[in-house]
Amino acid sequence: MHLPSALRSGRRPRPVQPPEPPQPRSRTPVLPRAPLPRHPVRRVTAAWRRSLRLRVVTTTVLLSLLVVGLIGSFIYVRVRDGILSARVQSAVAEALSGAQLATVTWNAADPPTSADVYNAVNTQLGNLAAAGGETGRREVMLLAPSSTSDDAVLFSGSSGRNPPSIVPESLRASVRAGVAGYAYVTARAVDTDARVPALVVGAQVPILQQDYELYYVFSLAPERATLDLVRNTFALAGGALILMIGLIAYVVARTVVTPVRLAARIAERLAAGKLEERMHIRGEDDLARLAASFNRMATNLQRQIRALEDLSRVQRRFVSDVSHELRTPLTTVRMAADVLHGYTDDFPADVARASELLQTQLDRFESLLADLLEISRFDAGAAQLDLEQIDLEPLVRRVLEAAEPLAERRGSELTLQTPYAVVLCECDTRRIERIVRNLVVNAIEHGEGRPITVTLAANDRAVAVGVRDHGVGLSPEDAARVFDRFWRADPSRARHTGGSGLGLSIALEDAHLHGGWLQAYGELGRGAHFRLTLPRTAGAQLQGSPLELGPSRTDPIVSIGMAYQRHGRAT
């Protein structure tokens, strides 16, 4: 009769668990993002780096502002030059025409007398100032050739509010030379004390066989008002245009960025383990094809992950079953080997040697079986911590004393560097001792007979144990895989300590069970450094390690504490 293996081994068969009912699909929240900094500049910088929509809208608005500003400035300059050019042409023409008329009028008497000229000039200046029906737009000055003060004004039309000093000296010099010209100045308004832009046009007028200077002062207040209106209109229209462009850019960016954000959220949910998440497909455009491709990728990933999970589950079940199945026959073989080992002295030399080899291999087999059972407990989530507050230094010393015979056989010298303060930590003594033992034995095995240093360090929040050897070392690829189960950097390398290949994997699981870190760094031919970091208080979150791991440390191993001795601390 064929019996199940569980009954043959004397154990009850495991009951078959009914499949769990499918759980309702829940909405997974998006992974939280780091909060924005409080400092305004850093806050804006962080928002700029994180938001694609903000960068698109801001860049579009800034470029639009630049283009609108350049075009508006160009148009405004052209309009201003056109208005001023037309005003200058008309003012110069009017001034020259007035000068010719004044010359004819003022020299019409035959022969002219001073009184006749005075009367003619007085009358003609008033007519010139009021010409064109634009009272207050112009002012007329008649200056003697060498006049430099206000007394030199022989006749004045209009209000006469502006002194001759408003006429630039360069313009007066040009008029004295017989060349008509103009200049832009700032003058008083006719009806107020306000300063307004003005245009001064000058020409030479002969009176009584002497050359005088005739100046027209034209107010440019209407032209300035026109230019202000044009500028304000451009600014208003440009602002409205930029606002519309910003709104359009926002809508376009929202249309394009929203599917990308949804894809990022779905990817975060997939990374969190929700493999059923998919993107909604709308339309037939490029974004729809992106969503379809993303969904196909997610489906393929889900299928492969499910297959790997099933394979991993079968492997864990196999390891657990094999480990339990081997315990009973191994116990029987161990009992028989112990009986044979007790009579080793009575056996011939070859039989005694075989008995010793059997005992050694049984020890290795039991160690491998214990590691497999421990791994199966981690996989099943059944590992528990027996926490107590201890001083790590005595624990590390016990491990070093136990490993000292092996180190002597390999020619390695063990050194312990400790801080002067007590290194207290709330942890599981058995598991931490196993971690340190695995690290020390691993360093001895790969240290090639060179010195090995164990370092203890601590701060207010964490404690650390570092094991440093100077042997074959690790490449960056090896450091990333050194904690994998049954992994070896060089499979052809002969083993001297008979390890199972699970020591570092178990050490990593023990470290994670404490909420700690187990990390490795190495360089080929220069050795490796393994660092265990634990929180001082169980359940606390680690923020850093008190011991440097990589090459940034100068020589932290020899700069902390004192050297290890087998019996007590060095003094």
C-alpha cells in the first residue's frame, strides 16, 4: 500500500487549505510625494522640477511675453518716429514760412524806421503765435544775435512763459551761422506750470541790416498723449494676448500631461503590488496608443510576475518540505554516527578516518538543514524576535573568540575597535550574534590570511558593526548580489569553512527583521567592508549610520577605540 510521505515519516499530513475567495478590488492611493520646502525660493524650485505642466505653461508665457514685447516695442518706436517726424516737418515748414513773412513785413517801410519796425514786429509776433487757430500750441521768441539773458527778448508773442534759456546753445549756434534747425526740450505749458515736452525750431531773420534769431516753441503734449494712448493700448492688448496664450498653453499641457500623470500613478500602483491596475483608453490618437502599449506591458509583467511567484512558492514549499522530511532520517543517521564515533579508537585507521569524515559531513549537513529551516521560517513570515537590551561589545568579543582558531589556521589577525562608551542596543541576541559570526567567518574565508578588523560605533539613534578584510574584495556587481541565496562570486573557488551559501542571506533577513541595514562595499584586490546598522530602540526608523561604508572614510577602523585581545580590553 502506498502511503503519503508525511505518514511514512510519522507526521500528520497537512490539511488542504481551500482557495481564498477573491478580494474586492480596492483603490490604491498614490504613493505620497515629499512635501514642498517652506523657503519660498526652494519651494518654487521644487515645484518647477516636479511639475511638467508648470514648466510648459511658464515657458510658453515667458516666450510669448518676450515676442509680444519685442513686436510691441518695434511698432511703438515706428509709430513714435512717424508722429514726431510729421510734427517736425510741419513745425519746420511753419517756422520757415513765418520767418520769410516776418522778414518781408518787418522790412517793408521805405526807408524803415525803428518805430515802424517795432510796431510791425509787435503785430507780426502775435499773428505768428496765433497762426493756425491753435492758441497755446506755439510760442514765438525774437532774440538778439548775442543775447544770452531774458532781457534780449525784443518781442514776444503768445504767453511768453518760457525764457530764452530753454533754447539749447547748439541750436543757437546753428541759427547764428544761418542754418535753420530744431531741438527737443522741456518747456512750461502755456496754461499750467507743468513741464511738457516741446519742439524748438529756429531761423535767422534780418531786421534793420542786423540778423536776429526767431524761435518757435511748439508744445508736444498732444503728441505725448497720443503716444501714451498707443503704449497703453499695446500693453493692454499684449497682456490680454499673453493671458490667452497662457490659458491655451495650460489647456494643451493639461490635455497632454494628464495621461502622463495617470500613467505615472498606475506605474506607482503597479510598483506597490497592484498588478491589476490599467490605464483607460480613449480615442485612437498617440496617447491612446501609449495607454494601450502600457496596458500590454503591464499585462506581460503581471503574467511573468505571477509565474515567478508561483515558481518561488513551489521552491519555498519544496525547501520547507525537504527540510522537514530530512530531519527524522538525519537524526537517525546522527545517532548511528555518534555510536560509531565512540568506538573510533577500536577501529582500524581507515575505518576511524571514515568515521571522522562521516561526523564532519553530518555537521555540515545539519548546518545546511538548519539554514534551510531558518530560510523557510523567513519565507513563511514566522520569524519572531526575542528582544532585550544588551551591550554589543561582549557579544562581538564572544564571536571573535570563537572564530579565533579558524583565523589562526588561515593566518588572519583579528582586531576589534570599540568606542569608549557602552554600545547599548535593543535586539535579539541570538540573531545579532549569528549576523556577526557570519560576517566574521566570511571575512576569514575571503581575507587570504590578511588582517581583519571589526569596528563598533554608535550615536544617539543607531549602532553599527563593521567587518573589514583586505582579501579578494568585491566588484560593484558582486556587492549587489552578495546577499543572494547560494550565490558565490567565484564558483570555482575552493571552500575552506564548509558554509551552506545561505549565511549572508540569513544575516540580511535578520537585519531587516530588526529594522536595520546590512550593506557591503568592496574593491577587487583591496578587500571588502560589511556594515550592520541597527536602531538603538526596536521599531525606530534609521536615518543614517554612525560608521562610514565606502571610500569616503579615511581610516575609520583604526581611529575608533582600542585593539581586540582575547582576554579583555587593551589598556
